[in-house]
Amino acid sequence: MDRWVGKVAVVTGASSGIGAAIAKALVNAGMVVVGLARRVERVEGLKSHLRPADHNRLHAIKCDVSKEEEILKTFKLVEDKFGGVDVLINNAGVLRETSLIEAETQKLREVLDTNVMGLVLCSREAFKLMKKRSVDGHIVHINSIAGHSVPNFPNLNIYPASKFAVTAITETMRHELRTEGSKVKVTSISPGAVKTEILPAEIVSTGMPLLEAEDIADGVLYVLGTPPRVQIHELTIKPVGETF
């Protein structure tokens, strides 16, 4: 991680769970971290978990990644205030518990607008800033094992489809970056079940093995810490004993 010390990382969905764990881990690794969230006060609250000397390296910006105008405004602010982006962690994601065959349209759109379009638009804006400064940056998508096979759990509705899209988007970006002649890396990290707010109560109540958010943050540090010649394309992280 030495080459990232002092560099700028943007983490979406940084207010809780995996995003909060990643933000803290990157600050502890020496990066300047900009945490994006709708609940911006919770990102500010993460400073209480950091060493006082590190407080000035964590910054919070209110941003709903389901809204393009907020994404554009946010990345312009990041450029003006921090000079650009070196690492983007696309972590923001939502799950609306309902059946697919009876779901309200708005709930389905919320999932797609955040999990798919938000990820694509943040990646687009981050890459523009990386290219502008000739930065060999890194874009990390927090995917899911549900992006590779559909778990047999109720009320996941369009969530697995949104994560399958992330799997395809990662491959598409890899091809495009290669064609562009860019050294920017792209990585998909696919966790199994993680003990976070997004996990449906029905899944938690089964007593199945669960990962901690910090386990995924460790995975992020691993892929970022690889040498420039190495690109981890897909990293799958499961708790021991997981059945799917």
C-alpha cells in the first residue's frame, strides 16, 4: 500500500457497514479518503474510530449516487478540493425487500439506479479525473456472490440481477481500459453474506455463517496492494461453512 500513501480514495456508501470499514482501513493505510453518503453525519462520526492524527484525512460529502446531478457535482468538488481521484471504491448498494412478481416499480428502480447506474456513473467520472492527471488508478466494485449465482432466499427480487450487471460491467470496463491503453485497474470483489444493515432479517435468522465488514475491507487492501503489473479481476470472499 506504500504507493497509495497520501493519494485520494473516494468511497461510496461510506456511512455504515462495508463502506465504513473500507473508509477506515484506507485512512489507516495512509490515504486521504472522501466518503460519500446520504447520511453524511455518520461518515463524520467514523473519525471517533480513528487516531486523532488521522482525522484530517477523512472527509465526508453528501451524495446520493442514484442521482446523476449529485454525482457530477460531487466529483467536481473532489477535483477542486483534492485535485482528483486515485482510487474509487464503488460500495453503495441497496436492497428493497419484496417479491419480484409483486414489486412496486419504484423499489426496483431504486435498486438499479444505485447498484448499477450509480456505479457506472461514478466510475465514468473517476476515470475522467484519473485520465486528466495521467494517474494509474484503481476502480473497485463491491459486487456480491449474488452477481454470479442467484441464492435461494425470498425477497431478493432484482438485487441479484443488479449484481450480475456489476459482473458484466467489470469485464466491459476491463476491455475498454485495455483498448484505451490505460493502466487503470478494475476489480470486482464479491462477498458472501456479510453482517451489515442491508442483510435481510430472514437470512440473519437462519444462523448461517456471516462475514464481518472488516473482512471485505481487508480484501480491498489486498487488491490495492498488488504491484502495477498485477490486476485482481475477481475476488470472492465467503465465510467458512457457507452453503451457497
